[in-house]
Amino acid sequence: MAAAKANVYEMVTSRIIAELEKGNIPWEKPWTGVRSGAYNRISKKPYSIINQMLLQHTGEYATFKQWTDLGGHIRKGEKSEFVVFWKILEKEETNEDTGEKEVRKIPMLRYYNVFHISQVDGVKPLALPFAEVEPIEAADKIITEYVEREHITFEECASNEAFYSPSRDRVVVPMKEQYKHINEYYSTTFHELTHSTGHKSRLDRLHTGADAAFGSETYSKEELVAEIGSASLMNLLGIETIKTFRNSAAYIQSWLKVLKSDNKFIVSASSKAEKAVNYIIGE
């Protein structure tokens, strides 16, 4: 694992922006789920949300050394991908008021290079390391348990819109029969439930006022968090989704503007989405 010589935030952001500009929204990529998404060959643990977005393939990844230790050989000319992680550095400083020594913790974003098993000779793939699930039943369970636990007003009704109202702590989604594909119902519902985690009584992420108006950067950032959260829940459940992006082209352009003007935000958004997902599933 090497410290980044280049700006890691820029590396991550440029990768996401490139996908956006091709019309592919990374956080809605139709993975079959974290259970068969990208995971480390040695630990068999799935990579974090941000790394699931960055990696090109599902299945097994490992570092050059890890593949070599397994007896594998990276084929000549194969290019690595990268995954990012936070490293906490501790710096001792003197408090100007008390004169006492204090340790300040500084989060530093780092990355390391990995190769997919398709780039490796001499190593056979593992059997699927995760159990199958009943995705729709599991999705209903997550919705019901979260809504009841948090006492959220949840309404599935004949409607032409889906929304979350922070002032009333209320989620409204169109009824299941209105969707061409039932999986899109869960994607929409998880999007709105992710918004609800930002309520002041929960993760306190939502903003009010002119700065948070429709089309603003603040609004677009929260939409990005909600969409990553929704897709992550779909992935955790192993639900295959039809590639539909529910927001307008104006939203996409707004998100591009946000990402290009603040290259640290995609990492921040993923972190916020991960916290939201963990809150919803009760972890």
C-alpha cells in the first residue's frame, strides 16, 4: 500500500465524472449485489461502497503480492485498478492554552492497486462465497422494520410523485402496481428512506432554506447521497435493477457541476450514504 503521490480525491472524482459523461451513473450500476460484487480474494469481504463504485468488475480482486503469494501471475500488459481507504495519522501538538501535549487525529485518504482475477493466470476462482437470499421479501422486511423502529409515516398510494417531507417525517411513494418492474419500487422507496435518515432526530444531514432549494448544489448533493444509498441497499439485497435514472438531465448536469467544483465530495457522499444504509438496516 502506497501513499498517493497524485491527489486521490481527483482520481476518484475524475473516474466518476467520466462515467457520468458517458451516461453511465456508477451508483446505479446493475451489480448482482455485494454478495457477488467486488470483494477481496484473501479476506473474502466485499469492498466498501466507494470502492464498489470505482472497480470495473464484480468478483475477486487482490493486490499484486496477494496474487503472487497464491501462485498466480499477472499477465503482461494488464493494468491495475485502485481502491481507497482512510488512514488515521496521529500528530502530537502542544495546546497553546494549557501547554500540555495533545494528540490530534488526522484522516488521510490513501489507495492501493489491485488486479481482477480475470487478469491472473494460475489461480482458480473461488466458489460463490455468499448465500443466496430472497431479495423482495428481504427488501420488504428492511422497509417495515426501519419505518416501525423510527416511527416514520410511510404511505404507499396512487401517486405521481415520490418524496420525503422532513417537517412531517413522512415518506410517500407510488403503489407497487404503478411500476413496470417491481424492483424499481424498492429502488424508489430506498431513495426516499435514505433521505429520511438525514432528519434532525437521526443523522441530522438535511438543510433548509434557500441554499437547499430544488436545483441548488446542496439539494443535488443530498440527491447524490440518496441515490448511492438506494443503490447500495439494492446491492446488499442482491436485487437486479433495470437501469433507470429517475432524475432529469438537469440533475445530472447539476451533479457534474458539484463534482467538478468540489472534488472531495464524491468520497464524502459515499461515506454519508454508507452511514445512512447502516442506520436503515440497524447496524
